[in-house]
Amino acid sequence: MKLAEGVLVLDSSKNVPIITVKNLTARFGNNVVFEDVSFEVYKGEVLVIVGESGCGKSTLLRIMIGLQKPAAGQVLYQGTDITHAQEKDLNLYRQNIGVLFQSGALFSSMTVKENIALPLSEYTNLSADAIDQIIKMKLGMVNLAGYENHNPSELSGGMRKRAGIARAMALDPRVLFFDELSAGLDPVTAVELDNLIIKTNEALGTTMVIVTHELESIYKIAHRVLMLDKEAKGMIAEGTPQELKEQATDPRVKSFFLRQLPSAPAEQRFYVN
Amino acid sequence: MTTPLKDDCPPAYQISFKWEDLNLFIYLAGEFGLKNLNAFTDDIKREISRQKAQSVTIDLSEICYLDSAAALALVQIEKGSVSRNIPCRLINLNDEAKGIFSVIHEDALTHLPFHSEKSSDGVIGQVGQASLYLARDFVNFVTFIGELLVALAYTLRNPKTLRGKDVLFYIRRAGVDGLPIVVLIGLLMGLIMAFMSFLQFKQFGANIYVPALVSFAMVKELGPIMTAILVAGRSGSAFAAEIGTMVVNEEVDALQTMGFDPVRFLAIPKVLATVIVVPILTIYADLAGILGGMIIGITSLDLTVKTYLTQSMKTIQVFDVVTSLIKASVFAGLISAIGCQRGFQVRSGAQDVGKYTTSAVVAAIFLIVLTDSIFAVMLYYVKRYSIL
């Protein structure tokens, strides 16, 4: 019998959507960040959202994790609208997702172990021993075995991110969100994180939505890429990293993936695509 | 909202046990995850301990949902069984299940923590630690006062280096914004004091002394102390939190690397602003207290405004007002200095900011009371010798 969905599924050929974003518009006052953005996140895939600074990647992520309400549109998690959900339903959704924030966002007053134990003791009735074993396993998964009693301030930037991933994975979430995965990290640590993402995705089949600028990371980890644009106020490209690099005709997409300055004048770029 | 599993996946887990002689076969089907972890591990352990098995085989072929916590629980059941000399095997794992089991590293589970958990010292140890902390704290504060005076001297010699806009900003924050609460509390204290003393004095027909008591107490002690405590709570804590957050965000390091002295840049405007506004606030508090007393005087004591004010003026001397304002300035210096010093002591994280903000207020109140006692004794002798 084939193992079904949940954390086990890694059958992207079926393209079963786990999150559906429908006609999403985000606005700060009169300033439209993006409008009418629609896409789907498929089970088991690693979806990377890219775009220049200020194009609304982080806003999109915040709406998808229920921290911000959109001006219009919906985000559906397995068919349930989370943008208009009650706090109780939103909390249930939040138990099915894990989020790694840019700085790791570990609670500085708690040790690494206490950080990871927090969701486990809050949402399960496991014994202290069982929680302890799960923490050790999660720390082993992110190569931080033995660091349970360290304070976040005693960890390096990369270690903090890995501890953040361990905390985000504490409840074995269906979807993991990463904001600026490798921002501010050295290349070796960034590669370690990339490998961790690939390993976790392959082993557990966890769906991942990642916001990043790092081209090398994108080529390595992304199954699919969405590109947002500040001027177009929306999505301008979607595809595998290779497709976007080799086949894109839009100068904005080409300049991003080829790491070149756009050659076309700004007015023209606005209307391309 | 739920997370539906596959259509043909049973809504809950199912476990069937089969004994062949003394060999136990356990067949798992359905969903195995964090939510039902306690239940299914209890079921399996109960069956294993029911009678001494020669071997245990756990068949995972019908599992349709498994998470890493459930996989870990199965591995531990396997290990527990093996440790009791009962061979145990997990069989019929497909590729996805193998993937999940691959994240469980034996080394990580048995790895000893690099740091042991922090254990608390005994009573003697704690007293010792607290004493050392107090001593260090005193030295740090005195050192900071020294740094502050050096920075102040530099600013006085080079007035252009003073950040005037910042001084005005903190004058507004600590002074203008704090005025309503200072006046309100002063007024209420005057009211309460007049009312309570009226209740006692009326027994002796000494109502005429109520204005004297209220104005004397307000001007000499309560006005400066109350204002100082309010400023410690409002502004001392704000200074500590502001500088502390700047330390956490490495803004103080940035100032240093740009060649600025953080004490001169951050603390001097705050200290100067506080020293300027606290005496002014004290005057307002004194006046509000006298006004509060006057309200009771007029409504309950049948005194006229003129009588009340005359009685008040008789009691207060210029010496009292001047020393009260000097005292208020000293309080202001201490409050702002301790607020800034506690801010600079923050090292990392939100908890440190909270700790030192609290400490700034507590230490400021302690210093206010201590300094007030010193002033009381000192002023007694100053007045005595000046009379002689």
C-alpha cells in the first residue's frame, strides 16, 4: 500500500494543492503592495518566492501564515479559508505549519531545549521524557545534538537558524515557511542549510515555502519558483529555476536569474509580459 | 479545520496483535502521529508486557500516516524490547517510511548536552552571589557616574557637541508629557493629607494648622519625593529600555565605531533634560498639593482662600523651597544616571531589557529615599549652624 499524504507524500507529479492563494491583494493605506496574486502550493514541493526588495514577498508570507489580513482575496489551506477564519481555526492551522523567521526568533530567555519544548508541551500531552527524546531527535536532524542547554545568545547565526528550524518542526508540520532563509550567513553555513532543507524535504516530504534572494540556493533547493515584481505589483513568472533562467523572455526575470542589470529602459520593462 | 488523510485511510489508528506460540506480531494500520502517540505506545507496551514473548515483529505495511515523533516512539519500543532480550523488528517499511526513520540518529538521542542544566546554588551560595552582585553593581554605578561627569565636563567645555534637539525632546517627554500625572497626584495627595489631618486636628480645634502641615510636608518632602518617584517610573525606565534596546540592536557599538562616546551621545541629553525638568515638575507638584489642601480647607474647614494661603506662606521659608529644588535636581541626576547605566548594562535579548528596566526603577527609588535621608540630616545641621 502506498503511503498517503501528510508528511509522507512526495509525489509532486500529482500536483495536489495543499495551499491555494486566490486573487490576493495587499495594501498599506493607499499603497498597493501587490494585487490579484493567485497560485497554488503543491504537497511535498519546495516553492521559492523571489523578487526584488519591497515587492511584497514577506507580506505575502505573513498573509499565508495568518499574521496579516489581506486587503482582498483568500488563502485556502486544504480547502479552508484561513484569511477569514476564526482565531480558533487559525490556531489549528498554525499547528499544521512551522515558520522560520529571518533571525531565527528564538526566545532569548529560554534555552534551545525550552524553545523546542514549548509547542510540544502546549499542544500535546506527552510526558517530559518523551518530549526530551523528541527534542534530541529534532536537534539531531538539524545537526545540533548536544546543544539543548545552550542559550540562543551562545549560538552562531547559522546555529540559531537551525535551532529555529528544529522548533518550527517540533509538531511535525505539514508546511514549513522560511523567511530569508540564508540572509546574512556565510556560504558554507548557507550550503549546510540548503542541504538540511533538501534532506528534510526528501525524508519527511514536508511542503516548504521559502522566501530568498540567494540564486545558488534557489537552483539547489527549489522545485518551483514564483517571482513577484514591485512595478507590476504582482507575479510575473512561475516555473522551475532552470526554465526561468533559460527560457524566460521577460527582461526582469532574465536579469534576476542571470544576475545582470536590466538592459531595457524602465518604461519598457513595465509593460513587458 | 482538520487535516484530512487519504480517503481509504482509517480515521484513527488500528492495531491488531497476533501471538504465534510466544512470537508476537503487531500489525499497525491508519494514522500514527503526535496526536495519538501516547495511546498507541501504551497499547503496544501493554501487549508486549502481557506475557514474555520470544520475539516481537511490528508490521508497518498498512500505515498511511506517520510522523517523526511516532517513528521515534516505534524505535524506542524496539530498543526497549531488545534491552529486555526480546528480539524486535520493524518490517514492511516502504521508501517513505524509511525516509522518516532515517531522520532518527542514534547518536543524537544519546548525545550528552554540552552544558549541564543550570542548578541553583544553596542559600549560602545565593547570599554570596547577591553580595558580590551588589558590590559589583555599586562599583559599576560609581564608575558610570565618573564617566558621566567627564562627559558632562567635556560638553560644558564644548557646548557645540551637546545635542540640543535631543535635550528638548527629552524635556518634552519627561517634563511636558509627565506634567498632568504629576499635578494630578500632587492634588490628590494634598487633598488626602488635608482631609486626614483635619480629622485629627478638629478634636483639638487646631484646624488652622492644616494649611501649615500640608504646605510644609509638600514643599519639604512629599513634592520632591513624589515627583522623583513618578519620573523614575516614567522616564528612568524609558531611558533604560531605550538604551538597552539600542545595545541589543548593536546601535551602541555602531556609535562607538563611528567615534562617538555613547555616554556623551546618549546619556548627557537625558540627564540634562531630567535635571532641568524635575525641579519645575516639583514646583507644580507643590502648588497642586497646596491647591488640593485648599479645596478641603475651603469646603470642610470653613477657611477662606486668603487665610489658607497666608497660613501656608507663613510656614514655608525661602530656604525650604531652595533646598527642596536642589534636592529635586539631585534626584533627577540620580534617576537619569541609573536609567542610562542600567540600559548600557543590557547584553542580549528582550529578557535583559526587561530585567534592567525594572532594576533602573527599583534602584532609582532606593537612591531617592537614601539621598532624601542624607539631605534630611544634612539640612538639619546646615540650618542649625546658619542660625547660630
